[in-house]
Amino acid sequence: MPGRNMQAHPWHVLGTGSIGGLFCARLATAGSAATVLLRNAGAREAWHAAGGLLVEHADGHRQQIEAPVRIPGDGGPLPRHLLVATKAPDTLAALAPWLPGDGEGQLVLLLQNGMGTSEQVRARWPRVRLWNAVTTAGAWRETPFHLHCVADGETRAGRWDDAGNADLDAAVEHAAAAGLWQCSDDIRVHLWRKLAINAVINGLTAIHRCRNGELLEIAAAQAQLAPLAREVEAVAAADDVVFDEPVLALAERVIHLTAANYSSMNRDVAAGRRTEIDFINGYVVERAHAHGIAVPANGAVLAAVHALA
């Protein structure tokens, strides 16, 4: 039974934003004794005051999650399986209290926007068992612990490399059997695909302060779509990743499907929060430099969002 397997391999969820909260709910549905890792005592008090996490699904189903919580300094055994859904720039600081050594005997599954955090985690914790996941699920937060799921999407998970203890992978495999994700032999293809779409869309919606669909109505934004897409294709190809269709077509389809939505980067800039631009267009620029490829469109978006933030 998947439920029994999930209980035998409990997860700790770090990052209770939209996607982290959604997967906390999915773990609970699958029968996992998931524990939520929160920042501090204030966050724990807010969690208990809210009665845990409320998730409202598109079909009207309401799901109340009353998972156990821990904060740094609580003591107790180290988490063996961590699902990390923090924003990319916060990853190392958020993980530090829960990975005090070199990562031996622990598994980290990164479920985040952008790329580059895997390399950072591997450099900091050389013996951690490292996985990545990519999802097309969609959710938004009404309050910190009240989520609305608007799209179930699909999720793929794959091992980043062969470091760490392979026995820890059983937790990922049991979660796959329970329907949380599909396991992929080459997660980098899926990471690059999502990165490509975000690199074309997200920064522009922040710069032009618009919804996704308005990128096709604002002449200056529309003119930037194709150059961004071409550059991403070139850099991905240099990293041995080839897309199954042109990046511009991928991005335009997402723009149409999410026309009324604001990207997370748009919302971050509007709220004065740090963005994930360094892990999206910034990652494209970094890899381009490594391959000696010019990417002026991505560099311009990177600089413009830095200026806004």
C-alpha cells in the first residue's frame, strides 16, 4: 500500500509558500507523516492559530492539514528526506539549520523556480543525496496558510547526480507510486524547459508591470520575446539540452494559457521583495559566459529587473 510506504519514509517540507503548501497537502493525502519546517517561533504560533494549512481545490474540495511543525533549535533527529520549496535565493540559508554536516544520510529534493541552486547545494553539502523536481501545478496564497490550487499540473522528479546514499531514494520512489510525481532519468531537460519559459516571460512581466497576456499587447515587450527565446535555445543546446519544440512557441502557449495571471516575479517586484532573476535569466547568462555565447537580451532583462528590485 502506498500509504504504508509513505509512513515508512516521512518527509519534512521546507518552504510553505504556494507550491510547498500544495505538496504538503499532497503528502498528507498520500498518507505521509510529513512535518513542516518553519522559520521561527512566530511562524509556529501563526501556524497553530490558523489551525494548520487550508487548501482549497479547484473542484471546491477544502483540505485542512494539521501537520506537526518544527523550527530551528527544537532538537530531535535530523530530517532524512527534505522537500525544499523555498525561493531559490533563500535555499542555502533555509537548509543550513537542517543540514549541519556534509549531508551524509540525508536527501534533499529541490522543487523551485530557476536553476543554479543544485550546484550551490552540492558545493555546500557534498554527500547529500540530491534530487530536483519540476511542476506545472499552480496555486496562490490568500493568507500565509490558506492556499487556492488552480491547476493540478504534472510533476517530474529526477536525481541530480550519484552522490550520497542511494537507499534514501526509496522515499522518492514511494512518493512516485503514490502519485506525487513521475520519476525522470534526465531531470535537466525538464528543468531547462521550465527555465526557458520563465526566462522569456517572468522578467518581462516585471519590467512592463503587466499580466502575462499583456506581453503580446505591449509592442516593446512583444519585440523582446523572440530574441530571449533564441538565446535560451542556444545556451541550452551548448549544455546538451534540445527542446522538443521552439522555445518561443512554448512561451507563447503559456502566455495564452495564463493570460490573466501575474507572474511571481511581477508580484515580487510590486511588493519590493527579492526576485529569482539570478536563477532564471541570470542562470542563462552564467551558462552563456561559460560557453562563450553572447546573450544581450537576457543580460538586459537581468539588469533591468535588478534595477527594479
